[in-house]
Amino acid sequence: MNALQQIQEMAGAQLIDFGSAQIVSTFGHYEAEYAAIRQRVGVMHLPQRGLLRLTGKDVKDFLHRLLTQEINAMAEGSSCRSFMLNVKGRIIADMIVHHGDVDTWLDTDAVDLDELFKALDMRLFTDDVTIENIADKWEAFALHGPSSVELLKAIGGSGLDQPGMHHVMTLAGENATVYRWDTCGVCGYTLWCKVDHAKTLYMAMLDAAGFDLNAPDPTQDPKGAADAARKRRDSLRGRPIGWEAFNTARIEAGAPLFHVDFGADCLVHETSLLHDVVSFIKGCYVGQEIVARMENLGHPKRILTGLRLESGELPIAGTQVFDADDRHKVIGAVTSSTISPLRGNAAIGFAMIKWGKHQPDTRVAVAGEGQLVEATITALSDNTSQD
């Protein structure tokens, strides 16, 4: 157990396996963690993320020929989301590209680092590019919530007004790279710091949030507990958060995840993220012919959609989706689901649905808690609004 896990367990963390890492599922207060995202600020550790570092004078041109985004147009300090595909147009990695003045980082799922490294390395010929896996040297955290800017400022940083940029800031006494990414439909930041600074930064963020790991027991120390409660009321009233609260918020915000809602067997058009991750004004890249052909001549066989159930029965990932008019006909499967506070505790989620049955307002049926229940197809981002 590392130092961060020790701190997290002191705060009541329940750990689960996630890809190649162990992450916090919850700190035992799911409702409070979700409320922090929506109303205050939640501090989340991201051990499931990793970095590749690229250096050399040909880095931008090299990545431009391989990734789906317009990398050559990136200025120093900019960030963008991109896929890397194989020659059949299937997804190898979903990443955030951070282009800096000294190097370029590929920020991706740790489980994909080895395959991504190999896919890049095999295409290196005469390019002046060096690729390094630096996942063991850096640690990632996220802030989610409207008070994220205030927390950053409290530990020495500043806010970033727009997504698509990253900055090096001095946070809790050491440099960290920070970029804005509003995954949960509220202000959000991801922070990368050196591993040996991770514990200090994490504790500083919790302290700035107003979360006391050692708050006195009211039955043992009433005065100390009252003082701690007063300090809490005067703080940002944030807290550490785990996967469960984050998962609810990101589903409500229409933010699908690689390896959860779509996978390495998927084409870009099937993810519903086409215009977020693909540039149609650049030249060739690996898999580009497949993307262009589908864009100009056809459509995918299936596509990721939103899903809204008419009741609170929660379907689990993998649950089949049926045609509402023929409940023996399978037309898709649920990829993620949650009970949504924003929708009056109705069940919502994402589903990979057969083309032709994917249009918003299409009626379907889903198995939820032992029975078929009525559901409606929605756009990914439609889960944030209430009827």
C-alpha cells in the first residue's frame, strides 16, 4: 500500500480494481461526494492514468501523421483530445495531447500505455523523436466542481478559463501541470505532479477544500469537534471523491469513457465523439481512409447513445436492450448506468444501439432488476436536463 492509499483509507476509502490500477470507489459518503461535485469541489486521485513523453524536433509532424486530430496546428501550452487508430480504423488509445515548449505528453489510460508505445515506436524511421513511458514518475489528480478555481488559488495556482490549454503552476510548493477538462458538466481540472510530491499536494488540496482527516469525535471531544465543524463551515466544504460519485456526474454530463462505454473493437463513428476527436481538414493518418469512407459513404452498424428509463430500476452494464415493439429482438446493450439525482433519481445511462434504432425518443425495453422496463433513447448529453 502506497502513501496515498494510506491517506485514503484514513478517510474511509473503499478500493476497487480498475484496469491496471486500484482506485477509490467511495469514501463511504456517496451522496456527499456527489454533492461536492455539483455544489462545491471534489478531489479525485487518478492512478488509472499514465503518460508518454515525446521529445525531438519532429514530434508534431510525427504525431500529426498518426493521430486523428490536427496536431501541427497546436500552439505551445495547448491540449486536445485525440484517438490513435489501427489500419482498420479501430481505436488503440483515447488520449489528451499536451504540447509544450520542451516536450509533448500523451495523457491516456495506463492500461493502454504499452500498446500505444509500441504502435508509435513501430512507425519511427528517420524522425527525430524519442518516446518515453513516464507513468512511474508522475501522479494525476482531478478537481470537479464549481469551487475548483478557488481551491487551485488556495494552493498557489490560478484558474484556466477555457478547456484546451494547460499551464505549469506552483502548487503546494512544487510545479504541477494543470489543464481544464469539464468531464462532469461543471468546472473541472486535471493536475499532474511528480510522484514524490503527490502526498503533499493531495493533503494540501484536502486541507484547502476544508476536509479534516483527523476531525475529533464529538462524543470524545465536543469542543474540538465544534471547532472543526466551524472551520468546515467557513471553508470551501469540498471533500475527496471516488469513482461512484464521479461516474454518476459524468454520465449525467454525457461523457463516455474508453474501455467502459466503447472499446478497442469500435470505430470512431460508433462512439458519438467523432467531431470531438477527429479533424476533417488535415491530411492522412493511420485509419483515416476508414473514417473518411464512413463519413462520406455510409454509417456505422451501431452507435453509442444516451438511455433514460421510465422508472428507478437500474440496468447493469452488459444488459440487453430490446425493440419496444418486439421484445424478443435485441438491438443493443447498456454500457454504463446510474441513478441520477438531476433527473429525480431516475435511472439513466449509455447504450451501444443498432443503427436505425438510435434516434432520440425511440422507445425501447431494458432488463432492470429482474424485469423489462420501458426506456427512451436520448442524445448522450440529454441526461443533464430535467423534464
